[in-house]
Amino acid sequence: MEKREQIYEEKAKKVYATEDPALVIVSYKDDATALDGLKKGTISGKGAINNRMSNFLMGLLEKEGVPTHFVKELSDRETVVKRVSIVPLEVIIRNISAGSFAKRYGVEEGIVFDSPTIEFSYKNDDLHDPLINSYHAVALKLATEEEIARIKEMAFQVNKVLKAYFAGLGVTLVDFKLEFGRLPDGTVVLADEISPDTCRFWDSKTGEKLDKDRFRRDMGGVEDAYEEMKRRVLGG
């Protein structure tokens, strides 16, 4: 697979064209941002950990009937994925109160919900990714009603699979963000990544945070937390 010109650069990844117009190469960076881009830094080794962990989890989800953009891991930091048109929605599933949910609604962190919640943000940096509902998404032509129904179905399936998987590793899946994309034929697939950047992971026994919150909140031990998640998921 030949890496050609850079198509665009995101906060944590670069995307390159290939000789196949249906495929692109994603290269993961160690750059880290938080607080709507106000906080910036570097988490050493993060790119390689996120790439390999995300690929492993995408493969796990594929086996459970969730279609993804994943094609092939090229190296520690680079992966071939299907070229998609991203649906401009951030889809957040929450199993436990934490982060912006706790702050927004004035509740403490750690409340276990009777059933998972779902929320959508309009993926737009200029507007700071505002919360929207499915009616807004349809009105803004971000997605059709059918696509939103499919996205919800897939998101809850992802949660079911990953929650059980991480529980087996002694990790509580608190919440996570997903993104979806359209293939040329209109099929909606899971895209972006699944990693400590996009998920909240708590140690099931100690409650220790094993994710990007350690960077957001200046808790220290950021690299150690990412390495610990790598060890549990990938073994070493």
C-alpha cells in the first residue's frame, strides 16, 4: 500500500491518500488536546497505543456484527481504512455519570445508570460541538432518520460488546465517543477510533482513571495509564 499526499490533519491523526481511491492511510500522532482545544500537549507513545488498541477493538466489533472502516494495520502508528464521508455527529454513550454530564446536570461522578444514555453533538469546531437532538440533526441534514436509527442501534451494540469485554479485563467502561461514516454506497460504518482518547476507563477495583482524563485534569501518570490499558488489551 503506497502512502501518497496528505489529505488532511486532525488533532490526533494525519490522513493520507493511497493508490486506491477507496482506501486511505491513517497515521496516529502523540499530540494531545483537551478542553475544546485550549489545552495542548504530548503523550509519549499515545499514537502507537491508540492505533493498535483501536484496530484490535474494531476487529472485535466486526466479529460481533458491527461494520467498521478498518482494513489493515500497517505498523504501530499507521493503518489502512476505508475512505468514508464522516457523519458530522459525535455520538456519546454513557454508562456512568462523569465529565461533562456530571458538570452539566450538577450530579456527582460515579452514578451508575439503570440503562445507558446516548447523546449527540454537532461535530463543528467553530461552534464548539454543541449538543443536539436527532430532530435537529435531521433538520440540519446532518443525517437522515434512517441513518440516525442505524447509528443508535450500532452504538448500543458497541457498548454491549465493549462493556462486557472490558469488564473481563477489570476495567469499567464509563462512557465513550463514537463517530460514523458513509461508504460510497451509503452504508453507515463505525469510523474514527476507540482508545483512551475517546473512552473513559476506570479500574474496576480501585476506580483509578486509565484514560485521557489524567491529561485533562493534570493528574499525572498519563503515559502510565495508556500503557496499562495497552497491557490489559494487547498484553504487553
